[in-house]
Amino acid sequence: MDEGYIKFESHWKETAPLPGAEIEELNTWRQRLYEMSLIGAYDNGVGYGNISRRYGKTGQFIISGSATGNLAELTASHYALVTRVEAGENRLWCEGPVVASSESMSHAAIYQECPGVNGVIHVHHAGLWKALLHNVPTTDQEAPYGSPEMAASIVHLIQETRLKEQKIFVMEGHEEGIFTFGHSLAEAFKVLMLHYHTFPHSGPQPQP
């Protein structure tokens, strides 16, 4: 599986970690998703899943770093601040102790098109992905993850479907990939759980 590799031109400025207060909520939700195996790693060690929140009012956002999905616990040292994105040119600027997630382009597309969105979640779940495919907004099959094509496909869904209201989409060209978003991370998680609970599966269950 082609997973976890950065496909954009990354302009990374290595800096000290963000203050703990800035990532505390992110980390809380990320930990719940990890415990449910919605963020995690495959048997080959490659991690999957990421989480972000809007930062300020200039389109910036904080996101879990590249190659962190396999880690059981994250600290402030595992998050990056994305400061600028040029999706059409496949360029991204970020700063922090780590490079921003390979899915940062997709997160950026949501924040840019939806000013009211403050939290975005990207998880993997094979069964739920299959159940949702084409039953919720679905990205172009030819659009690979973390690419300008994927960002453009997400923008198209936001503009041409009811995605703003549904707040969930799947990535046809990125098997198992599911995104949810909301006014807050709590809302993004709630949207995910509404679908998760209706799908028959086994595995860790979320705590109320």
C-alpha cells in the first residue's frame, strides 16, 4: 500500500514544539482514535491517520506530524504548524519539531473552503470505508492521497455536493481513507461515530 509518504514540496522550518496548551485537545482526540485503531499502523510498521485543528484566522492549522500514526502516545514534539499552502503548485510550508503529515494538503483544502470548520480527522477503517464508498461524498478514484489532485477533488465535493452538511467523505483512490470535520474536533468525532456505530464490526469500542 502506498501510504505515509509525503508527495508535496515541503518547506519545513525546524522549531521548538508548540506550547502544550495548543495541542492538548488535539492529543486527547487523537488518543481516543488511536485506542480504537482508527489511527495506527499496519503490520509493516507504516502509520496511518492524522488529526488537525485550525490555528488563528489566517488559514494556518496544527496537525500531527508525518510518520506518527504508529506511536501509541504523542507529545507536543509530534505536531507541526502549517503556515502556508499552495495546492496548485504542490507546495506547503510548515514549522515545528516534525514535518507536517503527508495528508496536510487534504486538511488545508477543507479549512480553505469551509471557514467555519475548526477540526479535521482522517482515519482508516477498511469495512467502514467500503460501506460508505459512494454512499457519502467520494473523491475521484484517480486522485492519490496527499496530492494537488486530491485537494482539487475535495474542493469539488465541497462546492458541488452536500459535503458541508454531511461533514464526511471517503477517498476512493486511497483505500480505507475516511475524513470527517466540524466546527470543533468534538463535532468531527461525533460525525465519525454516527457512522461507526451503524457499521457491524469488531474491535475497540469508544468510551462514552
